Amino acid sequence: MATTNGDRILTLDLIRGFAVMGILSVNIVGMAMIEDAYFYPPAYGFHSDGDKLMWALNSIFVDGRFRALFSMLFGASLTLVVTRAVEAGKKGWQVHYPRMIALLLFGCIHYYVLWWGDILMNYALVGMIAYLFWRLRPSLLVLAAIVALGLSYVPPVIFGLTQIHKIAEGMQPGAPPALQAKAKRAFAQITPAPAEIERDKREHDSLAAHIRASTQGETALEPWTSVYGYGIETLGLMLLGIALFKSGFLTGDWTRRSYVIVAATCLGGDLLIQAYAAYVSVKSNFDPFTFMPWTRIYLNPLHAIGAIGYAALIMLVFSQRSAVADRFAAVGRAAFTNYLGSTIIGTLLFYGTFGGLYGQLSRGQVWLFVPVIWGVMLLWSKPWLDRYNYGPFEWAWRSLARWKLQPMRKGSRSPVLAEA
């Protein structure tokens, strides 16, 4: 496949397109029902074999990997934009930080007005840190990524397994009362009480109700404190993306044999372990002491590995330009609009102000909206970009970051830095 088209790198657009579509496959649950169901399926809307099937398919093939891939591509794009700015005689930071500030503004609107699952604020804040590393050579970037990912994964493994062991002890007959009480409190956090479910539903009765809930107490601070939580993982993934971009992996410069090896080892191994984790979770009927360690602790370090495997597989499957590849690449070129647009569609479907389906459907039923939204992404993105330089939200982001309206129609080129 040709890797460039004007100022675009087609492999990045193609992989980004698949990433934003994959993210929707898991995000739809967080939009449609109580937040706890996103992390522990039996918490809500999980009754039939169809619900279990949809959870298993997402868990094996999607969960964690496409968010990791999206984060890596953010790091790659960061490097590309800054490099082009420097080549054009600008200072990298003068281009990068206005972009991150503008992204942070969009993230604030996304989180406080639309949905608790926003990742843009985290990307903007962590992106401000990732800029400090972009000049490093790939080997040092990989080392820094390993350190960041280690700091993100190792302490939760130690702490999480210790806590699960204590909870299990507290659930045993004859356990000390204090330990029993602590275990009950921890278990209650996994399985919300009816009153908590009703409160969550009320917070989605309308946009106004959501805004009130998202701007009060600890909830209002969560996007900002995420830098100290999963932001460390995001940083590691961004640095890994920068390294993969600089090494030529994400631009299709490696040999086909190399991509075959990477896809087979990284993705093959990841999917086998993911499938086993799904199997033991279903077999145990989602017993928390089986489900939580496997899906929330053991699998996390595999997200980056699986994401790299998917990137290699996508480039193998779409090694030649085609109409299908162009469709997916267009989704990636308009990934910012497709990401925010998915939330807008979810808001219209589920919030009480509009469709009112929040909490009314099971997990499997909710997922049936996903292929429809995928179809919308594939249908609108290419015709729009055949006529215009940017997706609507991409145009707004660039215009705000540069404090100048960017040329929208084809034939009127903006100055450099067109890569998202």
C-alpha cells in the first residue's frame, strides 16, 4: 500500500479508523447503562446467553486493545505534527500545546455535558507530558514506555490480588467481624444496590441531570486526577506509539514477513490468553474472585501487545490500496468527529431528554446499535472528505488551536500540519 497521500500517512489513517470503530464496540455499554456494568457485566443488563456472547466477543477481540491502539496512534500523530512544524520553521511546542489546550476544552465539554467515559481530557493532559519525549530515539522511547507501563500495571497487580485475597477471607464462615464487614463493603462496590441503580438512572434522565451529576464532588475531579491513574498507562502507550512510528512500523516500512511474525506472535498469543480468560469467567458464572483477577488484573499488560498485533494484521490485510481500505482510512481521517459523533448518537438514543433508552436494554441488545453506527461512519466519512479538507470536529479543533478559521473546502489548502 502507498503510505502517503499528500500530507496524510494512509497506514495511520487506516489503523486509526479500525481503532475508533473498535472503541465504540465497548463504549456503547457505558453509554447505555449504569457505569458499574461497564466493569462488571452482571451488575446490570446481563441476563441471557446473548448478553454473555456479546461480552465474550468484546472481551476476547476488542476490550483494551483498541483503546491502546488509539493511544499509540495519538503518540505517532503528535510526533508527525511536531516534526512538520519544526521542518516548517516553527517551534514544536508553539504548535503542540495550543492543540492540547484546544483538545482539553473539547474533552471538558464531552465529559461534563455528554458522557463520563471521555478520554480526550486524559489525552490532552498526558499529551502535554509526552511532548517532552518526542525527540528520543526509538530504543529509549521503548525503554521509557516499559517503565511507564510497568508503573501502571505492577502495583495494581500486587494491590489487587492482595485485596481480592482479603475479601475472599472475609467471605468465609467464621471470619472475624471486622474482616467480614470490609468484605461486604468491597463486594457491594462490585454489585450496586437498587438505590444506587435508581440514582444512576436519574442522573441520565436528561442532559441537565447529567451535567449536575458530573460537575459535583469527586466526579467533577475525576478527569483531572486520571493523570495519576490510567494516565501513566496512556503515557506509556503514547511513547510506544512514537517509537513504532519512528521505527517505520506504523508507516508500513517493515517487510511483509516482519508484519506476519508480529501479528502471529503478538495477536495470536494475546487472543489465546483473552479467550481463556473469557472461558474461565463464563464457566465460573462471573464469580468476582475469578472474573476480576483475570479481566481487570492479569490481562492489562497484554493490551499493548495485542494492539501491536492488530496494527500488523491490518497492514497485512490491507497491503494494497482498495475501495474498502479507502473507506476505513476515511473513518480514521475523521476519527475525532467519529469518536465525538458516537457519543452524540449515544446521547440521543439513551438519555431521557431524547430516546430515553438508558437502562432499558440488555448488553446484547445495546450492542446491536454498533453495526449501525459503524455503517454510518463508513458511509459519511469518505464522501465528506472527498469534498472537504477535514471532518467537522477536526476543522473546529484545528481552527481553535491555531486561532484562525481553517480552509474547509477541497482546493483551499491549509498550511502544513494537516495530520490529525
